[in-house]
Amino acid sequence: MLYIDGAFESAADTFALVDPTDGRTTGTVPEASAAHVDRAVAAARRALGGPWGEEGVEGRRAVLRRIADGIEARFDEFVAAEVADTGKPRELAATVDIPRAVGNFRAYADLLYGRAEEAYPTAAHGWNSGAALSYTLRRPLGVVAVVAPWNLPLLLLTWKVAPALAMGNTVVAKPSELTPRTATLLAEVIDAAGVPAGVFNLVHGAAATGAHLVAHPGVDAIAFTGATATGRTIMGAAAANLTPVSFELGGKNAAVVFADADLDAAVAGTVRSSFTHAGQICLCTERVYVQRPVYDRFVRALAERTRALRPGVDYGPMISAGHRAKVLGHFRLAEEEGATVEVGGRAMDQGFFVEPTVLTGLGDDTRTVREEIFGPVCHVAPFDTEAEVVGRVNDSEYGLAATVWTTDLSRAHRVAARIEAGIVWVNCWNLRDLRTPFGGLRSSGIGREGGAHSLDFFSEPVTVCVGIGAEQ
Ligand code: NAD
């Protein structure tokens, strides 16, 4: 259902939901028209002038906590909905997607409460004829458009909705058309939490709905997570209205395995970083560089462990038939470019599953090693020196994440400081403290979210300067 101005509604048009584990249609969802989007934006604008606009930190914090409690109270429903939409293993949804969505609301409730603003006492001097106290107030931006992808549907939606609400904004959210179920449940939870009408609005639909929303002159900010190409299109629309944007986009993330690394840990870590959610996480590893003395051993062990992964248990399907075709196209391209397929490389005879795939033998200038595939695949290449591998890792259009495996402490810090990526993990992968900045360099994004960075993006600082003791 759509959720506009505090009411659930259907629509004349609908689109189908498909179960990616077997390709069957499982339901339909109302598709928001331009008129629905217009009404949602108008409702969000009105709500800024209502009780929500008067709500203080305590009140907004209480709302966020009620939403977190509401998701938790319907935890199993949320998990089932996420699994139905994405086909991901239940365990992944139950340990990552839904708990982290709850965590997003709790974290921003706490961060909001602990937040202090700047204040500067200024003495009279020079052309300052009197003393002054300057302090900062943070105002909401207004109506925020949140556009989210399908890979971690509720997690990435709430990652933006929670801080946007924390700072007193109103929201019009558009989840991916491939994964709308948990967003609808979230609207139910928000409705039950007594959030005033118009503060949170939900419109379902595909690119056309999203395009109408982000180009809307009534939208004051756009928070988008998705593909780099989509980010470019949205930025074009945003330019017309000078709408501020926060973008979390694609990646071609590298892992570097030094010869001194704990090889078992590096292999196990790379299996996780390349094949979790069948590689459909923006932070997944698609390029692996292994120092030459351990290269053969690493490739053998990685291939062996990859072969042992079980469909449905360790990884799920591609999200859609279209995405499976794209990933399989990349597998064919890799072979045309001369890759050796160490394991995998084919579609499976089940829903939209494809085999977890390890490739070797390609140069860094091939499309396979340069373009984001967003599937269960990594290419492994040998390297010799630290300086060489840092250069190769950084030679990318993207700069989202990287992983370094080494037991040499100095090297870990040295290499981490030189890699050009928004986050560098050392001897781990995808550990995320929600207080840390998150985002990408270059084509991987614009701006930082996470902790105080999100609260900054979703608000406008203004200075108040109070003259003290000026001449009578
Ligand atoms: P996508 O860009 O196709 O879609 C994302 C959202 O944008 C969807 O809701 C879609 O309907 C909407 N959309 C599409 N065209 C639009 C337009 N012209 N105007 C407005 N909205 C539009 O991305 P996807 O396929 O859903 O997600 C996969 C991509 O997202 C990958 O490239 C991945 O790397 C990236 N991603 C990045 C991060 C990150 O944090 N950096 C996280 C997850 C996914």
C-alpha cells in the first residue's frame, strides 16, 4: 500500500512482485502516479508546519524509539517480508537487515540526544565594537526524498529515514520496486507509533516514480542509495532546483592479501566479502590482490571453499531475471577477455541463482576487473610489492571500500592510509559502527552519512549572534 498524509491507499496501476528463488509472481503492489507523489510532497510540506515542527529533541527521540520497538514487536513479519522480496537466506535477514533497521532508529535517537552545537564567546576587539556570544541552531532541511535500492531494503531505507526524522524533517520515501514489502510494514509501524500525518509518506514505483519525486520543486533534499548511473541522472534533476544531495553509489571493492596474513582468515574473510548476499552488497569484494608467495595456495583454498557454498543456505539468488542476465553477461565477457574460471561461472537451474564464481588471469585494464558486476564473483590477481598493490587498488573509477589482510601492524596502518576508499577494513569485513562516517570517493558517492555526519546532512546550521555589553 501507499502511505500518504497518514492514510493507506491503493492505486489504479499496480506492478507485480516476483519471488527470485523460483521466478513466480507472488503479489502486486500499487504504483504511485505523479499525482500521488505530488500529494505526498504536499502532505510532507504541511506536516512541517504542524505539531511535528514544534516537536523538540525529547519528542522526536521518543518517536524514533517507538518506531524501533514497533519493528522489533513484528520482527518475524519483517524478516519474512525481506526474505520474500529478496530471496536472501533467512539468517541474513534475521541477523543483519532487520536488527540493523531497529538499530538505525535507536542509534539516531541516542545520537540526537547526545548532540551539542557550537557556541563561541567573542571579546570586543578591533571592529567588533562589543562582546558577543555566537551559537548554532540546526533547522530541518524540510521535505526529504529518500530513494533506496533492493539489496538491503529496510536497512538502507531506515539508514536515511531515521536521521531525517531525528532532525525534524518530513520524508517521502521510495523503496525499490523489487523490494517494497518491508517499507510498507515500516509505514504501518510509523502509523501505529502515532507519528503525525504527513511526517512519513511512502510511494511505491520504479524509475518513473523516483524521477518525478527527485525532480519535484517541493523537495528540499535528496538522499539516494543505488547505482552510479542513476545517481548521475538524479543529480541532473537536482541541479534544476539546486536540491542538496547525499549519494551512496556503486563500487569495485578490492581486498589485498599480504604474504604475512593469516591465510585461513583471509580466505574465509574473502568468501564472506565476495559471496554474502550473493555479492549483492555495495561493500562486497570483486577484486582480490594476493602477494605472489601465497597466491597459488590462496586461489586453491578460495576455490575449494567457494565450491562448498550451499544455495539457499549460504547465499540467495540474484534479485531479478534482469539482474541475473546482467551478471551472466559479465561471466561471458570475462571468458571472452581470457579469464580462467576457477569455480562457478554458470546460471543454476533454480530461480535466479547463479554460481559463486572465482576468476583469475585477467589484466587490470579489462572490463571484468574495472566494472561493478554486483554478483557472486571475484577476480584474483597476484602482486609483488606494497607500493604496486596500492597503486592498482586505487586505479579505479570507484572508491567505496577495501579490505587489507596482514599481520604486520605498521603495514596495516600504512596501507590503510594510502588506499583511496571511504572505508578500509583490516583483517575483517563489513564491521560497521553506526557512528562512523560512511560513503564513497569518486563515482562511489557524494557526502558522508553515519553518526553525526547524517545529522549534519539532514539539517541546516544557522548562526545566532547575540551582542553582549555593546555601548549604551
Ligand atoms: P538503482 O539505481 O537501479 O535503483 C535504486 C533506486 O533508485 C530504486 O528505488 C529505483 O527505483 C530508483 N530509481 C531508478 N531510476 C531512477 C531515477 N531516474 N530517478 C529516481 N529514482 C530512480 O540501484 P539498484 O539496482 O536498486 O541497487 C544496486 C546498486 O546500488 C549497485 O550499484 C550498488 O553498488 C548500489 N548500492 C550502493 C550502496 C552504498 O552504500 N554505496 C549501498 C547499496 C547499493
